[in-house]
Amino acid sequence: MSRFQPKNPDYRAIAIATFEQQRAMKTLGISIARLEPGEVDLAMDYSADFTQQHGFVHAGIITAGLDTACGIAAFTLMPAATGILTVEFKTNLLAPARGERFAFRATVIKPGRTLTVCEARVYATRDGAETLIATMSGTLMALAARESVATDRAGVPA
Amino acid sequence: MSRFQPKNPDYRAIAIATFEQQRAMKTLGISIARLEPGEVDLAMDYSADFTQQHGFVHAGIITAGLDTACGIAAFTLMPAATGILTVEFKTNLLAPARGERFAFRATVIKPGRTLTVCEARVYATRDGAETLIATMSGTLMALAARESVATDRAGVPA
Amino acid sequence: MSRFQPKNPDYRAIAIATFEQQRAMKTLGISIARLEPGEVDLAMDYSADFTQQHGFVHAGIITAGLDTACGIAAFTLMPAATGILTVEFKTNLLAPARGERFAFRATVIKPGRTLTVCEARVYATRDGAETLIATMSGTLMALAARESVATDRAGVPA
Amino acid sequence: MSRFQPKNPDYRAIAIATFEQQRAMKTLGISIARLEPGEVDLAMDYSADFTQQHGFVHAGIITAGLDTACGIAAFTLMPAATGILTVEFKTNLLAPARGERFAFRATVIKPGRTLTVCEARVYATRDGAETLIATMSGTLMALAARESVATDRAGVPA
């Protein structure tokens, strides 16, 4: 049970639709594993196509999963007819991104009318053991439907 | 002319080799545009495969370019037989990542024996005009050759 | 000459008044050294009262100067009857904060209707030589006059 | 009960001594409320001397408490004869820092031989109710006793 009450009764369908519009998620092989109000888990299998010089998953790819997990988690709590932008995020890399599978787990820390703050962690599964490999804290922004994503504001689509 | 003096006379060949070992760079279509001691520019063409829900490049993909630009910039100043890890980075997203081409420009702010701090910016080119779309500040760590990337330390391969 | 055009012709008086309302600045001995549209320099003398265990200025105090420099720089570009909030910042500490005097230099990177992104650097002067000791990137938010600072939004007064 | 096993049996005495050497803590009225291996709580009473323009505690002062909480938490897990540096931190401000009393709660997320990553939160107590007002993620660095704090490395005393 999530501790959040969504404002949009269709939050689930809209969050899934937004996720599926992210072609990067399909290309990276990332899927939704769990979706509750304010909480999203994503899953990704290892792919050698997205590795760095030691054969581990690249930090930017790890960040892509963390960012989308945060964005969708924040989006579930926004009113209908709202767009979502990522304002900023910080990633701390704790251990090599090696494993067969990766779980991105995001939760809203502070929802807000304009800005929502999320935290996320990513765990690698390797030989059956799960290791925390990175953390994110990030700020997401709600964009009213009447506002273009091309406005002068800082903050851009997730 | 860079203001930095590299410790490793082979810095250029080793930096390029490390970049080329990052399979993620090849998959994302990112290449080296300029490489000087402590300064690296990367270039990426737009690809719909790596977009978010509005058709702009995903923030994680933008971050991948920024992170590798920072990592290679830091690496050029490290001694021979050193590995390189990303410790952390923060990305501020300033404008939508739309354009035909993206330029990632990283520079070392503070080189160090153990830790190096870099800053990077990414510019989108669209219809001939260049726009700053995101910034990164990040910390990179030198890893002595005798140390395994599997050590207990926080900080992981870029 | 600043590259920014302020929206509020009284930006200077209002920015200075806001700075002077920050009692923390007076307590820390921080003053305005330069104020242009989108650019602010602050100055602080060393005080043993605000040191950490090695006698250098505490990173939180350094951050206080960086944050206010960013906040006032952002504020100079906002319309009249607007409040200003700090949303987030990240500080990288590059060298010990030792010296007789510290200069905080902030500049707006991306102004926006709602969010403004700033960067700042702090330099220590010691025996006549100036050293870069820390950097900040931060996000500031404009708050319309009709909105209370007690709204549900994330983002709080600087 | 902490989940961490300290390497230094004297961790408590040394952590307290390091805290007490931070004159900034005394000046800000911050004290240790709880200290376990890898976990530290600090407490601070409201003081008008450290406020911003709305009378709330300045974000830099909040950051000072968060940073020291993280630094001492990391320090409890380091071996004897080690110094501690803050490398970087990021603070997200979630709500105004108003209240009679503030609790800073830090925990180590990933200890390491060289780098330790911590997270911290600060809660304001106002009229008996506690509100989460800010979060920090930060990186701390162990400094071997033989190394001067004046080394060329990035990373500086907390």
C-alpha cells in the first residue's frame, strides 16, 4: 500500500502510457515491474551494448533508468492533463553495475503542486545476490497542459 | 591550448582507447570531436531510439555523454597505469534536448591525485542555432592499476 | 556589463533589500561586493567562529555564501513582486577553505519564468594568492507575490 | 542497533572529539543527539541570527548540520588515525526551515576504504509536529594520518 493518494483516478493508465512513449526505455530493455501512487520499480536485463570500458553498465544508462523511475513515480501523483519535466538529478555510484538484471526503485519524497522531489536506488542481481549500486535524488516539475514544453522555463521533459 | 600538463605522455592514445572500449558510446552514436589535456568534446547525432515521451533525447542519454566526456577529460591528466571511476555527478536540465546534433564539452576544474572534479555542458544544434541544454558537475576517481575494480571502495567505473 | 536585461527596473534596490533581510549574512559577516543583472559577488572575512576541526571554514558556511550569491543573482532577473526560493544545490569542495578572505561569485546560467539555474564559485585569498575552493550549481524558484511561502510546493525560501 | 561494525574500537570518543573541534557547531548551537556506528543525529534550536529573508533558517546553516551529521556518521566507520574530508554534497530543500528545533539524521549508505557515501534528512519540530524539510546525499573521504590536508587532492576537510 502506498502512503499517497493520487489526484488523478486514471494515474495508472496515464503513467504507463507515458512510460511507453519513451522510446529510450524500449531500446534499453527497461520495463515497469511495479507501479503504485508515488512508487515505481523498473527492471532491465544486462546488455553488452550499453557498457563502459570494464564491461559494466554505463553510468548514464543506469541514470536513464533512475530518472524515468523518478519521473513516472512523480507523475502518478500529478493531476490530469499535466506534463512532467525533469529539473535536475544527482547520482552517486556505489558499486560496479555488474549483474544479470537491474532493479530501479523510485519513491516520491515530497509531492508538490509545481515541484516533486524523488529518490531512487538501483540494485544489481548477480548470481542470486542483490547489491545496491547507485542512488539518485531528483526534482521533477509538473507542466500544465496549456503550457508548451517549449516555454522559456528551465526544466525539460524527462 | 590546454592549461594542463599531462603526466602520461601517451595520454591521448590511452584516452581514445578507453573511450573506444565503452560499447555504450558506439551504441549511442557518440564520438570524440576534440581531445586535449583536461578537455574533451564529444558529438552525438539525434536518434529517435533514445528519446523520451516528447521525442526529445532522454536525460539519461544526455547524462551518458556528459559523464563520458568528464571521465575522459579527467583520465587525460592521470598517470600511466591508472583506471578511472565515476564517483558522482549532478545534471541540471535547462532546455529540451531537441536538435539534429549534440555537443558535450567537458573540462577539468580541479585535478587531483585521487579525485578529479569536472564540469561539462551539452549544446543542441537545431536549424543551425546552438542552445545550452544541460550542465554536469562530477567527481572522478583514479584507480591504481594494482587495485581491482571490485574493491570495497565506493566509486565505480564510469 | 552583464549579458542579462532585468525585468524589474528596481532590481538593484530590491536585491539589496532582500540580502539585508537575511540575518544569517550579517551574522556570518558576508557582504555584497558586486551586483549586476544575473551576477553577484559576495565577500566574507575569515572567522574562527565558523570553522571545522582543522580550523578551516565549515563547508556549510561556504555553502551559505554560495547559496545566497546564487539566490540574489537569480532574484535580479525576476519580475517585481516576486519572492525567491532555493530548490536545490550541489557543492563540490575542491580545496580547504583557508584564507583571510573569501569571494563568492554567482552567475545565472539559465533564467526562467519559474525556475532559474545558477552556478557559483568561491575563492579563498591567502597571502595574496587566490584559490578556487568550491563550486555550486543550484536551482532557484520564483514565487508569485500572491503565493504564500507556506504553499504545498517543494522549494523553500533561500 | 546499527548494522555497521566499526573498525576503530574508540570510534565514539574520536567522533565526539572531532565534532567538538568544529567551532562552527558550537556557534550554531548544534549538538550530538545520538551516535551509533554509521548513524548520527544532531539537534539545533532555532536562532534568529541564522535566518534568511523570511525568518526561516538559512539553507546554508541547514546544510552545515547535514554535512557534519554525514561527516561524523562516516567517521565512525573509519579506521584509527584517519582524517575525514567532505568531497561533495547535494541538498534538496522541501519545506521552509521553520520551527523551534531541528533534527539532522545521517546514515552511511556505503562505507568504503577511501570514499563513504551518506544520506541525511533534517526535520523541523513546530508546535509539536515534525516535518521533513531537507535531504542531503554526500561523499566523504578518508584521509590517512600520514597525508596532510594540504595535499593536491580534491576533497577537503568537512
